[in-house]
Amino acid sequence: MDEKQAVGMFGALSQETRLKIVRMLVVAGPQGMAAGAVAEAAGVSASNVSFHLKELERVGLVTATRESRSIIYTAAYDQFVGLIRFLMEDCCAGHPEICLPATAAAACCAPSREERPQ
């Protein structure tokens, strides 16, 4: 990932509704969410959510797939990994142990509610 791509992604994420949408899509997982469900959960109109989803798609943070009459949006996890890697590239002046808590998979990737034992 280059600096221009990272700046575009950070710019898209700097808007409150878009950040809320991205967080919902990350939680939704690979099955994603229909645009209407995103609008309802975000508490915004369909046209408003469409505007925000298009911007997130433009910078590569979400992908859209048509399923019948719905458009399903999913988080582009590979792009988030790239963005995190971009931020951590020069981590801690050559002392990666300082950054270990931020990069440890267990710290941020707990099983989803569906995967947790009951």
C-alpha cells in the first residue's frame, strides 16, 4: 500500500457515518450486509447510506456483490490488513516487541458471537 492509498482510506474513515458502517461490516463478517440493512442499522436513509458505501467502495474498504435484487456489502479485510501493515511498517524504530500488543491477532480477532461456545 502506498501513502496516497492510505490517505484516501483514512479520509473515508474520518467521517462518522462511514466509520460506523465499516465497523458494522467488519462485525458482519464475510457474509456482509444488504444495503438496506446497513441503512437501518446506521439509522440513515437509503440514499445517504448509498453515498457513503460508494465512497468506501471507491477507496477499497468495502466490496459490493449483487445477490438477486440486493447489493451485499462486505468489509475488504485484505485492505484493512494492508492499512494496518502500512501504519506498522516502521514500527518502533526496529523494536517490534513494543508493537507486539498492537499486532497480536488474539488482541483483535476474538471469535464472533456465532463461533463462541455456548
